[in-house]
Amino acid sequence: MSTGVFQTNKKDGTTYYRVSITYKNKHISLGSSEEYETARSRYELATSILRNNRFTLKDYNNTNQSLDYEKWIILMNFRDNGLYFKTPIYLSKHFFTYYVDRNLEIEFDVDDLFFYSTHKIFKRGNYLFVNDYGMQLNVLTRYGIRNYASKGKDYIFVDSNQYNMKYENIEIVNPYTGVEKVIKDGSTIYKAKIHLQGYVTIGHYKSIHKAAIAYNKAVDFMLRYVCPAKKYTKNYVDNISNDEAEYFYTSIKLPEYLIKLVRLSN
């Protein structure tokens, strides 16, 4: 039996082989295989990666690919940077790259290293998320971007690369739910809207804060008269005083057509 390959049996008696390697006093599992030759090849490839610099990050396609791509990245980083992570991270001087798969690399600031070294990123379509405390957490929420925010309208990537997720590359245009920035006759206004059998306009406002508060007032009205169990997310409006927020809230009048629509839906 080759070094690093251990024969064992499943509950049904089927034989399979577990593979592991020790490097810098760190015991690393390399997975398992039902075929001995595959297991042996996996150990030999891991040894080649860790013991010399024959392979670089881009050489995966030039191997027999007996190692999972994720494990390939993990071993490369351990060899080159001396730090072992359980997720496919490779450290650079001022940032790190997370390899979601062979075709997708995401760059993050080092401030996020602890989080992503303990949270695996998953991809479903264009949706990137991690599992955190039993919930799916959108990667973008770490930047204060809402789940249903629209790229290009509510937030932008400064260099147009959506996989450059360094903080300096993400600009939040609109931090509030139910608010949309509108350019009309060369001037910027903010439209507040709420969903009730489709989106209903609450009003147009010169201030983004007033639009956010208008949405909050509409939410309060909806929860009181339509569907208390419905999950509307109210805005936390910062950069204005409590007195200003209270004045805005009191002065805002909800449109009659929204009130009638609410009554008709009861």
C-alpha cells in the first residue's frame, strides 16, 4: 500500500481508499476513491505540489486532475504562503483570490480573509452566496447591498468587473429599499414605490432620505390594513436627525390611489 493511502470499508463491506498527506506538521485530507490507482495518483500529485515548485496555479489542466480543483488551490496557497485554509483561497500582497471554480475567480480585500477562510462560496446562476447560521447569505450583503438591489441602478462596480469585490471597487448608489434614483429633465429625483399586486408609486421626492421615509410610511400603512404577516423591510435612514425624520414622516401624504388599492385588496 502506497504512503498516504489507507484502505477501509464502507458499511456494506465495499472497499475504498482514503488519502491524506502531512506537510509542515499539518495533516491534510485529500479525499477518498474507490480505485486504488486514483488514490495513489492523488497522493503523488499532492506530494509534487508541496515538495517543489514544479507546478503553478495555472497548471491544473497539465496534470491528471486526480485532485479536486479546490484542493489544488488550497495546497498551492499552503506551499507558497505558509497558511492553510479549508477554502480555495490564494493570498497576494494586498488582497486574496477566492477560486469558486475553474472558471470563476473573485478578488477580495484582506479584511474579508477570516470570513471567507471559514465560509465556502456557492454559485447558482449569477447568484453568489454562503451558508451562515443555517441561512443563505448573499455575498453582496457584506457591502450593505440589499438582496433585490439592481446592479447599475442601486450599486456599481467602479472598474466594471463584478468579480473584483474589493471595497474600493463597489459604490452603493442607493442604500434604501423601495427607492429608485431617476433623472428627469437633467435633475435627480427619487421615486418611492411599494409592491402590492405589482409595484405602486408612492411619490417622487428631491431627497433620497424623504423617499426612504415615504416607503417606511407606506409599509406601516400596509402592515396595519393589508397583511400584517407580510415581510416588508423598512429602511434605517441615517445622516438625518430623529426630529427631521419625524417631520418628514408626518408631512408625507400617501397617494389616494394607493389607499384605494389597499382597501380594494381587503
